[in-house]
Amino acid sequence: MGNPKSVNEVGLDDLVEVGLSREAAAELERKLRESVARARRSGTPSPGLELDPREVWRELASAGALKPSHPHRVHQLVYYSVYSGWDASARGPPLYWFPSLSQSKETNLGRLMESHGRKLLGSSYKDPITSFSLFQKFSVEHPDVYWSIVLNELSLSFHCPPSCILDTSDKSKPRGTWLPGAVFNIAECCLLPSQQQRRGDDSIALVWRDEGYDHMNVNQKNSVGCCKGKESKTRMKEAGALAFGGRKQLDRCRL
């Protein structure tokens, strides 16, 4: 979105224009004003800005101002207006989600950090939020260690394991070569049971919707379970036929 309005400039008519009823727009406008006021009272100004937009967004999220039922354009308008003065080139992408400590520990990365953080960082490790930057720095400086852990957590079963995690010997490739020599089947990794991923024989491995029914819920009828042993090839063919039947070469499918 080019040159979005600031959050202080967004009004009732703007919210109606992106799909809200006047009643819903009035409620959201009120919550916007209240969130800005709370952020101004409690937050610290961000460099070059009147107040920290992260605090405004945090207040909006806490107030439940934006709802899943709101049109996507409403979410876009509010998000870009809150971060209208944010310098992404200097500070990175503007933040969208601020998990609590308990929520952070339930994420994939949080669980990995809780399992390995103290072993890798020693007493410097505190928790997934406090130690995030330190853990990220470690992952960059020690890719062999970090990515070996990640690959194990993901239960990627290689037919031919890589000779190393990152090969930087070829100076013509400034970013190096990741997992040189590795061969694995991504469909097999998704569909076969995995103890690491807590995925058993009866776990759902693949779900889909029929074309043109994006508004419908996915249900058990449109699903295929995990499989093992001799059953795996049959089940993979069944899954492919059910989910991707009628697809042509270069059609897009998500795995």
C-alpha cells in the first residue's frame, strides 16, 4: 500500500470504505482511539515517531479490536496505518504478533529453544522471548549445530544424507551450498508416521477442499491418514489421486 494514512488519520469513512458497516466501523474507530491513547500513556516513543507503533499494535491486539470476521482489507488498513512511519529498511518488517511467554513456549521454535537453549547458550539462556536474539545469533554463527537440531526435530528422513550442513568452500557462491549431496522425498516425510512429530499411523497427513469450495470447512471425508510399511506406496498414490486428480504439469499444489 502506497503512502498509507497514519492511525490518527483513519476515520469512520475509511473503515466503511474497506467493508465494515457503519456500526462496526464506529466500534473499531473507538477501539483505535483508545488503543492509541493507552500506548501513548504507557509506551516509549520510537525513534523519529510520536509513539511506538509496536505498542499501539500490542494494545489493539489485547483489546481484540480486529476480528477474523472483518474483511481482509480492514486488517490491511489498520496494520499499515499503525506502522505508516515505520522504516522497514532499517528496522525490519513491522511486527504483527506479540506472543505471551506461555504462548511463545508452545511454538515450534519455542519448544526447540526450551529443549536445547540451555545446552547451547548455557546460563545466558532465559526463555524464548528474552533469549530470542541471542539464539538467532547462535544459529547464524553455528549453522551446523543449529540446523542439525532442526532437521532432527522435523524428522526429515534422507535417502542420501548431506555431506555437511553448509559448504562454503566454493567462493563463487557467496551464500554457500546448503545440504550438499542430500536426497530425500518430501512427500514421504509428510505422509509417514513420525515419533518426533507426534504423528502416528492414525494421524491425518493430508487434507483438501474441492475447487470452488474455499468457504467450506475441511472435514474428515477429505483427509488421508499417515501410513507405514508396504501400505505407504498405496496410500501415497491414493492421496495423490484424491487431492491432485485432474492437475496438469506446472499446476500449483501446496505440500
